[in-house]
Amino acid sequence: MQMQPGPDPQTPHQETPQERADRNLVELLQELRVVQTGVQIVFAFLLGLAFTSRFPQLNDFQVGTYVVTLLLTVVASAVLATPVALHRALFHRGAKPRIVALSARLTEVGLVALALALNGAVLLLMDVVLGLADAIAITCITTALFAGLWFFLPWTMRRQR
């Protein structure tokens, strides 16, 4: 099977601003569906963790890490769901380009909150399993991974265009 080449990235799409807003919103909402699943998994894990028999044995740092991580997960969930609420409330008012612009910003904020929450979960678990020094080292690596893949890579690709 021969693959057809995609459109030339240097050539703009032949679409109206409204069609572009429609397409961008559909793409953004699809991306958010994928990310929201990850947020829900982390949130469920954290909720269950508080009810385990070992939770009362956590030290103050670990409990603080837990609370901050849980709240970051709630923030990520709220911020990443806001584009859906915006669309639902405003789509019939001709505000789709504004919805897309604001939703793109909210998604960036939500991804930061999600990356922090995921790294908080890594810090907490690694602290319990390996100790604080190893937990900090591992969390620095996972934080760098998220920063590189989610923020630095897209930033460098935008600069190259």
C-alpha cells in the first residue's frame, strides 16, 4: 500500500476562519479526552490511597506531598474540563474562535498542573518505597522528562517553523 503525501505544511488550509475554529475545537476536545483519562486515573489512585492501612504511617512530608498532589489533580481536572463547559455554554453564540483561543491556554495550564500532580505522585511513592533522597532524584528525572516532552519539544518545533 502506497501512502499519499499529506498537505504541504507551508501551504495554509483552504478554510474559512469559522471552519478553522470548528476544526481546531474538535481537535482540542479530542486531545482533552485522552488527557482527562490520565487525570482520572491519578485522582482515583490518590483517593484510594488515603483509605489504605499504611496511610496513617506516613510522615508529615509525605502527607503534605499527598495533599498537594491530590489538589493539583483536582485543579488539572477542573482546568482541563473547562473547554468543554465553555463550548457547551457559548458555542451557539458565535464565540467559537474565542472559545478555541481560551481553551488552548487553559489546556496549557491544565497540562502544567497534571505534570506537577504526576510528579507529586512519583515523589510520594518513591519516598515511601525508596526513601526521600532517591525519591527526589527520581522525581527530578521524571520532571525533566515531562518538561522536555510536553513543553520544550513543542516549543522547539514551533521555533523551527
